[in-house]
Amino acid sequence: MKLSKAVLITALLVCAAVFLCGCTTTPGETTPATTPATTAPAAISGVVTVFNAGSLTAPFEDLEKQFEAKYPGTDVQLVAGGSTKIVKDITELDKSADVLASADYTLIPDLMIPDAADWYVTFAKNQMVLCYTNESKYADEITAENWYEILGKSDVAWAFSDPNLDPCGYRSPMVIQLAEAHYGDDQIFERVVMANSNITVTEENGVFTIHAKSPEPKAPLQVRPKSVELVQMLESGGLDYAWEYRSVAAQNNLKFIELPEAIDLSSVKYADDYATVQIDTEGGMMTGKPIVYGATVPKNAGNPDAGLAFVKLLIGAEGQAAMDGQGQPPIVPAGGYGNVPTALKSLTASS
């Protein structure tokens, strides 16, 4: 009996030593999988290139710090830009990215799947607002009921981003066109947009098509490559008003007009109304729909395991808190589409 106890103790000590050296359970065992949690961080290392929509810069800077703290051997490099542009950088210029996060999730299935990606998640929402400062002309007069009249004044400098490069850019004219039905004025788009640019609109069977491949704006309207550029122009006094996402306005402490849900592209309740407007751009025909962000790990990722880990952080509790803290309501659980990796399935809901 004493010999048996000695053998048992020796065996236990050997197993403990092996465990501390990294022993793992076999796939068929039911022992809680503690080892992957401890070894996973060591497996994720190196540069992690994240192509992200400009409007995601603030929450992604938060996630960058969290990710690098969780995986000490990593260096997250954020590359912000208009979503259409960064998608095309991957699909047409073969630039490598470990994560692609777009302000319009439909760019992923429309432009990336199946050649450049085979899955994506939807993770956050937003809404369109008209931003201004205390120094903006007519700042003390503008309201949610008369904003289009203010933009129609010849002495008011206003802008939106390029519809051919940035989802915020093609959503801005959509909002202005949707305003016609909501306010009962069928000349709003003509007075505000067509009179100040080469952008036109046609109607057929109740659907309005905005033609924006060659904007050619003229004062007082300006069109810039990225919506985030307009923030600095507002703050410096170069603009009176600019179209932005609500999150961008909140992050930069800008004043803004909160528009009716029927036109601000925020609510699934008005999805059918939003769909009555579409815009023809260099990136294709974009149809009005609620603003939803999407992310994927492109097939040309140089560090795909790290990219997947970043997306997992994004759609998990930490990412949800980061998005919510920067004024972008997270989608909980995230939507999962296509060949969603096993590592993400517990955090997504497939439709």
C-alpha cells in the first residue's frame, strides 16, 4: 500500500510538471480548455495592418491599445480612408490588409466576395447629421425643419465627401433627396445640389437615381475625398456646414442637426423609404439603406491569424464597449455572413 501511494504521488508530480511545460488535452477530452487561452497570445505576433473607414478611427485607436496589450508581440497599424477606396486598394491594387472594416458593409459582398474575401461580420450602426460650429453662418437659426433652406443660401459654405470614394459621401446626397418627400418640397435637391455641382438626379417608377460619377462642385459647395477632412475645415472656419456621421460629430464635439429618422439612414423601420433613392458612383450603384458597418479578414492578409483575433476583439465585449463609448451603437450580437470562421461563430448570429 505504501508503494502504491508513492507511485501515485510520483505520477501526479510528473503530470503536473508536464502540464506546466505546456501539456494540452486531446480533442476528445472534456477537461476545460484552459491551455488555448494561455497559449493563444503567444501565437499572435507581428504587424497587424487594419484598413478602416475614417469614421472608425477613434474607436479603433482604442482597440489598437487593447489589442497590443493583450498580444504584446503585435504592432497594430491603422490605415484610415474612404471605405470604397480602401476596398479597391485591396481588390484592384492588391494591397495587403489583415482586417478590412467598412462604413458600408455591402461593399464587402459586392466588391470583395468571392475573390478577395469569403465572409464578413456586421458590427455597428450610425446615422447622418449636418454638423456646424458656433461660428457658422446662421448657426442661431438653423433647425431640423429649415436646414435645406440654410444650405441653399449663396453665402453659406458647405460640403460632403466624395461619393466615389467614401460611403458618407454617397449617403449625403441620398439624405438630401429623401428630404424632398419628407418635407413636401420637390425642388430641394435641385436648389441645394444640382445648382452647385455636376450631380444630377432622375426618377423612374418612384425610384430616384443620383448621378455622381463626376461631382465637379462649385462654390459654395465643396467635395473632399474623406468625410473626416471636413472636421478640420469646420473647426478652422473654412466651412459653415458639413455632412458627417453622428459618431464623428460627437467625437469631435461638433454641434449638429439631428435629422428625422425618415431621412437620416439610421432606422430599419424606414428601410423601404431609404431604398427609393440610389446613387450611381465609380464604385457601382449604391442603394439607400440603414447605415451598418462590416468587417472581414481579406484573403491576401499577411497576418490572417492576427487579423481574425482583431475582429474577434472588435465584435466581443471589449469592442462593443469601444464602439458605444465613441457614439457608434454596436450590433449585439454581430451578424455573421458567408464562411464565418469557427473562432467567431459564438459571437455572431447568422441570418
